[in-house]
Amino acid sequence: MQTTRPEIASTPYTAPSLKILMLTSSYPKYPGDVTAPFIEAIAQYSQAQGHRVTVVLPYHPDLKRQPVEKGVRFYTYKYALRKSWNIWGYAASLQGDVKVRKLIYLLLPFVLVSSFIKMWRLTGQEKYDLIQAHWVIPNAPVAVLVGLLRHIPTIISLHGSDVYMAERIKPVGWVARWAFRRAAAVTASSHDLLQRAQRLGAPTAPGRAEVIPYGVDPATFQTPARSRAEIRQELGFAPDAPVLLMVGRLVYKKGFEYAIRALPVVLENYPAARLVIAGGGDLLEPLKGLAASLKLGDKVLFVGPVAHDRVPDYLAACDLFLLPSIVDDQGNVDGLPNTLLEAMSAQKAVIASEVAGVPLAVTDGENGRLVPQRDPEALAKAIIELLNDPALREKYGMAARRKVLDELNWTAISARYGRVFQAAARAVSRPKQP
């Protein structure tokens, strides 16, 4: 894979260094893990800007992080005596990203107390300029309370399922409202997410309410040095078969079901086509059952979870990247999936649903295709149109990468976070909103 860093059209960020304490419930558990890579990027790129970043995480049996990595310091807190009970965070608290696992309710008081104690001790040992809470539930109430007691401003950064839980469970909504009204600022990965948070009491004033999409590292996700044929052979894909790729956790809101339902129509036009699904999760068996009921056989390939550093190979091998996200039956929806940005950076034509933060990245007919959610017929039609037109696929792919280089790279995105950090750090004492 090429390692030359591409030219990125971003204004360098220069501002005073801050000491930032981040509280999060998800983070890649080890290098290459695909759990919440965007949190790692926010921490590392903020550190690279000159800030001093400390991350507080829940304990997990698989967590393999050094005390300091790339300048970022890590602290963990334990909350359960049994290893098998350590299921808090790391994308494991919700079943199918919809239903809270029963054990979570039992663990919640211990998580809140343990995380508070860890944050209280750290802020007592060292002076921090800012606290950043990732996910309003469960982390913002703890972060905001510590911030109020220590006179440290707190930013709440929203990523999707947290707002969904606050909307769905009334007591959770009350706690979220309390935290929102006392935050120095709130960031969200999509306009939809921010608007929903504002209905729960999040700030509305410019500078205190910001939509900041995720980014991607264009040097990691780019056209590889190895040939596409070589990568396809290594992955076991036929040299000329059209490959449709989906990457992500197997949960309802990702819309895997609709890609599978679209495939029979695609196969009428391209009998050799394959749908490759890379990821693990609660819906693996139901999705396999759906593929079997449609008699798709080996036309759908479930490859399981793929290490983050292997995703570029899968992107290089595919012809189209699909993201038919939905607002699921419970109202949960993605913010802006990182896998979409990675595909765009890898110069792939993408087809996605027009939901949540996706339009921040994809403009229909310019750098990809947008289709209605829950519409396998429209999805199949878009797939066939792009498979019929290699030149259009190339055009979309080039425009998608340009979008990443101009706007959606982590250097540019972290500079936007940096400006929010600086403004919030000056707001040591914020009155709550009326």
C-alpha cells in the first residue's frame, strides 16, 4: 500500500495548547480493532495539534492499550468483579444496537460511580482545561458533574445511539437534559442528531452547537500499490466478478437486509456478482437466514469482522461500496458512518441512503448516488446503472476522494474540534440555559 501522504487542502490549526480529559465508553481495544475508530482519531489528532489528551475508558478483558500511545494517555476504571460482566461500552451494551442488554441495567450504578471516582481523582491530581464526554448517555452526566465541581467546562460529543436512548427512555431523557443544559458546547456528527439533541435541551447558540462530521486518513485509505487482481486473488474473489461491498457492525440501522434483498435483481443482469459483507454482530444468523430464503447461496459472502488495517484491501477489491442505512423501527439511526468516508477516500463509487449525516459527505450525482431508505428496488437500480458504466464509477470515485482531501480528512476535522475546544475552554462558568 502506498504510504505517501496526499496533498490535503486544509488550513493548519494553530492555537494555545489545552489539557483535555476525554471520557468515553468505546475505543479501539487494540491496534486494528474496528470499535469506534473515530474516537481514537479525535484523541490522536487533537494530541497532534499540540493539546495534551488523556482518555478515560471502562475496563474490558480484551483491552490492550499502553499507558501512553502517540502522546495520548490512558486510564481505565473497573466496575464489575466478574470478567464476563464487563460488557459495558465497546459497542456491546445494545443488542442489535436497539435493545439494552438486561445486565447493563444492573451494571449502570457501578459504572457511573466508578467512572466518577476515576474522573474525580484525575482532575484532583492535575489541572485540566476541558472535559470532552463522548456520548451523552452514559458519560455526559458524570463528566458534567465533575466539571461543575472542579470548575472545568465540558463538551458533549454525540455519535448516534446515545440520543436514541435519551429519546426512548424517559428517565434517561431527564438526565440527558440536565447534562445538555450545563454543557459549554455540544457537537454532533449530523444535523439530524444535533436537532434531536436540541429538542432534549442541548444548546442552540452558534459556537455552542456545532455539526462536525467524522474524517478519514487519506494516506491510509487510498489506491494501493499492489494490483487489484493480486488483492482479489488473495481474498478469494474471482478476477472479473462484480463485487459489492458492505462493511460494519451487523445491526438494523446499517441496512444490510436491503442490500441482500436488492441482490436478486442485480443477479438477473450480472449473474457473477457477489455481495461481500464484512463485520460481525447480533444479526449475523438472521441475515444468513434471509440470504438462504432468497436462495442466494454463495452470492452473499459473510467474511466476519475485518481488522481495520485490512479494510483498504477489501475496498481495493470491490467495484461498488454500499451503505443502505435506515432509521430503524425503534428510531435509531447512524450519524455519519466511518466506513462511508473510508470508501470515498479509497476512490470508490458509493451508493448510500439519504439519511442522517450521509448527505454531509455524498451529493447525489456528483460524488456518489443517494437512494431512498428501505427501498431494495431503487438500490438494485442504482447498482445496475453503475455496474453498466465504469466511467461514471471512476468519476464518482475521483470526486469522492476530492471531497475527503478538501473537507473530510482528520486534519481538517480536528481543526474544527480545536476551535470548539478553545471557545469552550474560555467558558469556565456557564449558567444553565433557561
